[in-house]
Amino acid sequence: MSTRLGPAAEIPPGEGRTYTVDGAMVAVFRLRDGSLRATTAVCPHRGGPLADGQIDGSVVLCPLHLNAFDLSTGCSLTGLPSLTVYPVGVDDDGHIVIHTEVPAA
């Protein structure tokens, strides 16, 4: 399932925003190169708001305890469970489109 969010231009490079998608909190990050990444919005450690974290290249640091996650894979770099990563892009009108459907096995 695809969901159209707000304009990609509303997220400055190097920052993230949280959106509610199908009842789940999803963080969308705009990297400094302009590309987008989307993950679950909550850190599995203590529920930190990942969209408020610092982005370094393609890694986000949770603002509460500095746990690090690779934004391309969702893998924790500090020993925590991985984040769910969602395919994300921009439509012809410049709006973020996120795909939350889990592929069948």
C-alpha cells in the first residue's frame, strides 16, 4: 500500500519528520544529498523520537541515548533490534510517497 505524505521540500536536508501512516509512526529522513529514507519512528531502546535525532551520512543517532541505526538497512550499530525500513520516494508533484505493504514470503 502506498501513502502520499507532504511535500519533500518541507524536510530540510539533514533532518527528519514523523508521520502517521496506517496507524504507525514512521520517520522520514532527507539526507544531505537530497535522498529520502523511511524507518519506524521510535527507538527500540526507550522509545526515543528518531526523527529528532542527529543524522550523520546515512546513520541516525537517537536523541535520548545516542543509539545508532543505518537508515538504508535499519540495522542497529549499537546492538539493539533493527528498525523496519520502508521504501520511500517522491511523486511527480514533489510529495513523499511511502510504501508500507509487507511483501508476501
